[in-house]
Amino acid sequence: MTPPLNATRRPVSRGEGPSTVAVDGRQLAYATYGDPEGIPVLVLHGTPGSRRLGSVFDRKANRAGIRILAPDRPGYGRSAAWPEYSVDDAGRVITAVLDDAGVRTAGLVAFSGGAPYALAAARTRPERITRVDVVSGATPPGISEHTPPMQRVLRTLATGTPLVLRGLFRGQAWLAARLDPTFVAAQYTTKERADALPDDVKEVIKADFVEAVARSRRGVVTELRHTATQWGNDLDGVDAEVTFWHGADDANVPVADARRLSAALPTARLHTLSAADHLQALLRSRAEILDAHRS
């Protein structure tokens, strides 16, 4: 694939000081990683999450000639909350980022709770998205046969008592900022596997979570409500090539649910990673995903 002509390329902004663009008067932030002259690929974080997740691709993307564009979705990090934000508004988010970065088309990678927003963007903005890779992706309520207990609790709080949930995430952010990074990493993998992660990966996972909810918890509450009620419609309207990457040992989103979601999309295929859990699937699939976006 040849990188698009970027006549209005913005200066590269990496993690700490994101670029910002206004969408209907609200600030939307994004960071750039990898090769600033490379093939553009959007990376959508999980729920909760932030632009900082894009840094797990940084070194590999730089070697592969990939330019990573990683936005904070509304209500996370440096992006303002949108009270009326819906799953289908993901197309507006990615369009704003691509336009600001001077990019015509891009690949799209989504982790975990970023899945509904990636698929919605591909459906509503097909002219801007070349392919979609979903890693450890969340699944719609109508497809999921077994939602893990913690996910059920979070979705119930998001729909019934959102103020309580916002308070819980505020407390978690306070703890996460002060504790060892393993505290956050263990939410995506087992304690033993979290201890074994490289220090730089653990630091990214910690920074991603803290950045996501330190300033506002509105984004995570809104998106947990989406996963319980709003997404999964019009899946057959997704025409882009979609590849799911899912760990066989994922305790956050059972791989059986990923199989059903993949089967519901005519253009999709599923790669199952043996002996991989929610976070390990992301770490183990990075290089292959980036290679796919180069072809």
C-alpha cells in the first residue's frame, strides 16, 4: 500500500502533548507514534483507555514504516465529553483525526472495548478505512452467551447508577497512579503473567488507564452503557476486510463470543492465539497486524 498524499500534514505529537482538533466545538485529542512519514493506521483504545495505548506499537511501527494515529475517544484523556455521543459517532471521530493529520485513508486497529467503534467507523465511513483489525474485541449483548461477572457489574452500574461508577473509577485512578504498574496490568491478564510483562509494557498499560479516567470518567461510563444497550446493529453493513485476533485463554471476552461475532460478519476472519489472554493477544499480534497494513 502506498501512503496517501498528506498535503496538510500536522507536526508530530507524541503522547505527552497531543494534537487537538475541534469537532462541533468540542476538543478531540490524538497522538502520533511510529514513523511520521509512514502508512497511516488508526489505533482505538479499550474501555477505559486513551491515546497512550498507541505507544505499545511505537517501536515496531517505526521499523515497519507505519504511522500510528491514536485518539482519545470523547470523555477520555484530553478529549471533551459529548453528552449525546453514540457508537455511530465513531465515524466522526476518525474523520476528524484523519482530516487534521492530512490523511485520506487509513487502516484501523481496535483493542477490546474499541471494537464497536471500529466496526461503526468502517460501516459509516467506508471511503476512509482500508481494513480493520480487532484485538480481544468486545462483543454485542446479542452475541455474547457468557458475560464475565465483572463486566455485568460494570454495565449494570453504567446504566443504573452512573454516578456511583464514576466514583469507583475515580478511586481506581487515584490508586493506579500511586501503585506498581502490575496493579493495572493484572486487570487484563493474570497476576503471574502481569508480573512477567516487560517493564515498559506495564508502564504503558498503567499510563493508558490513568490518562483515561484521571480527568473525567464520563467516557468510560458512556461506553459501558453502549456495550450493554446500543451496539451490534447493522453488522452486515460493514464491507471492509475485518480480521479478529483473540486469545484462546481470554477471561475478559470469551473466545467463543469472538467466533460468533466473526461469523456474523461476511467480510471477517478470526485468528485464535493459543495460550494467550486478553492483553497477550495484543502484544503477540502487533507485528503481524502492522505487516498486514503494509500490504
